Amino acid sequence: MSVENPFENSRKQLAKCAAILELDENVHEMLRHPMRELRVAIPVRMDDGSTKVFEGFRIQYNDARGPTKGGIRFHPEEDIDTVRALAAWMTWKCAVVDIPLGGGKGGVVCNPKEMSETEIERLSRQYISSISHIVGPRMDIPAPDVYTNPKIMGWMMDEYSKICGMNQPGIVTGKPITVGGSLGRGDATARGGLYTIREAAQKLGIDLSKSRIAIQGYGNAGYYAAKLAKEMFGSKIVAISDSRGGAMNMDGIDPEIARQHKMDTGSVANIPNTVPVSNEDLLELDVEVLIPAALEHVITEKNAYKVQAKIVAELANGPTTPAADEILHERGIHIIPDFLCNAGGVTVSYFEMVQNFYMYHWSELRVHTRLDRKMKDAYNAVYDAAEKYDIDMRTAAYVVAIERVVTAMKDRGWI
């Protein structure tokens, strides 16, 4: 069975939107290619005294709207086409929420689960040193992604500052608060998604205070989605799951009890006063809102006909296949596409950059208020585009984003 190339998939979506926008072929061709790519060999002294060479990447896809922005992934199966696709999607994600940034992405082929903390630190410092000539607070700003975290960002910020001979907190986002991180970053992805769910519910006439929500995935995004849905809207969380199983109670599950149970047992399965539910069955429950917050390609042409939710809010990246997308759209199920729904993270990362430039910390309330405004405006721009062109929400999100990037390219005289 062949594996789809993620970069080619991103190009297919671009081609679909280019046709809707009637883009000049030369403009379309420019958008099909990353503007810069860097591959580096990273020698790292391991704890046993040997030296291992790791392969790393940094892709800067398009900087027409501003410095590029995107995470760094440490993963054993990382490859350049995945990083290219992610850099393209970051370009569209920054544009759809209308922040003045382009898209980038980085990665290192490694397995951090098999490395000590000191080895990971040496790798992190060597990686940022290897790419230091193409990154910077006004050039390209990395952030945490798969198997990287605030501690790693702190090491990278420190190493880059040593290279520059001065403190440079703005070189990365997602840092610890003590060295320039932003309040409100921890739940930003879920909170941004909840703001879009609120806007969708208003459009569809759904009362979230009386709604049932099922969440697939109970990591950071899934937990905060459950917690915030209950706190902000009074919604009932009726089912949650993780890689080891799921739990269901149609009278509601307490997000904090679920979190503690997972910390104690390693899974949300078998929470007291719940019945088991599989990841597959959870997707087909009779709920108002379904939040895939874990894996990609979980809603496919095989189960899309069984999805009963009125809103599918994609906190995960790529949980719905293109074929399933069409089925859900035909059935009138409202999808909030991933790079709109989960854009709260990069939006608060942008807020962190602004605070670093000012050397000033915003209050958490200020972060939340500004995130709310950004996500509300972004959702409504996408909804309006879907109505204008009579297209699905995912295509509309691409149309809004690509149109903004193309406008910036024109205004700069590139095309």
C-alpha cells in the first residue's frame, strides 16, 4: 500500500484554490515551491563518547507577509517532504488568522525517546547553531512541535543568544515564562478552537450549553478542549479517548477526574462510572460536536457516512481524508478545518513575539481577549468565503489564506 506524499497533497489543495481564484499560472507556480530549504548534518557527542551525525532541515516556504514561523520536530521518521508540506500549511495558517508572518518548519531525524536529556540538549544547541544564519527574530522564528518542548526552546534561545553576543528571547516562541514566554500559551490551541466552535454554533443555531461533545485524543489539546468547553459553555463531555481506549458517560465526564485518571493509569480507559468506547465508535456517537484531537486520517470514506455530529472541529492535523471531506460536506456536517481550528497556538506564539519586541508581559486576560478577536474574525472570513464561492469550509480557508499571500506578493512587486 503506497503512502501519500504530504507535499503533493498540499499542492493538490493549492491547485484547487488556484482554479477558484483564477490565479495567473506564474503566481500558482511560485506558490508551489518553498522559497528556501536548508539541510544540515549535525554532529553530536553522545554520552558514551561516540559522535553521531543527525540530519536536520529548515524550510522557509513563503515570507511575503512577514518573517517565517513554524515548529521544530524531533522524530525518527522525519523527512523533507513532510517538512515542506508543514511549512506550506504554516504559511496558510498564519494568513488565515491574519497575522503578519509567513510559514516555515524544521525537523531533525532522531528518536528522543532513546536519548538522554544531555544528548537532547547537545542536539538542540547544535541544530540551532547549524541554522543560525537563516533564523532570527525578524527572519524565521521556530517553536515547539512533535517531541520538542519549552525546555528545548530555552536551550535554543540560550545558544542563539551566545552566537549573537546578546540576549535574543525573540528567536523562538513557546519558551518558559521566565525567559520570555507568554501567558496563555498552554491552552491556546484548544482555546482558539473553542472560539471557532462558538462562532459555528451561532451560525447553525446550536445551543452549546445543551450540547454533547465527544473528543478523540486526551493529550494537551484534548484535555483543554474538554475543560474549556465545560467552563466556557457548560457543554457536556460525554466521551473521550486516547491511544489505549476510551470512556463514555452520556450524563457527562468530569475533565479533571479524567485527567487525574490518565495520570494515574496512563489512559482514560476505565474511568469510574463510565463504559468503554473505542476510538472508532467515538467518532460515530450521537453528539452535537465532535473534536478529533489526536491522529490524522481517522475520518475516512468508510466511516464518514456514520458521523452524526453537527460540527466537526479539527484540533488535530489532518484528521479527515479528502474523500471523507466531500461526504461530510454533502451530508451538511459543518467542518471547522484544522489550520483554522488549531491556529490558536501560532496566534499566541505571535503574541509572544510582540511581547519580546516590547520586553513586556501581557496579562493572561489580554492574551485571551486578543486571541478571541483573531479567531472570531478568521472564522467569519472563512465562513463568508464559503458562502461567496459556494464551497466547503476547508477549501474556503485555503482561498482566504492564499488570496492574502498573493495580495502581499503583488504589493511587494514580486508578481
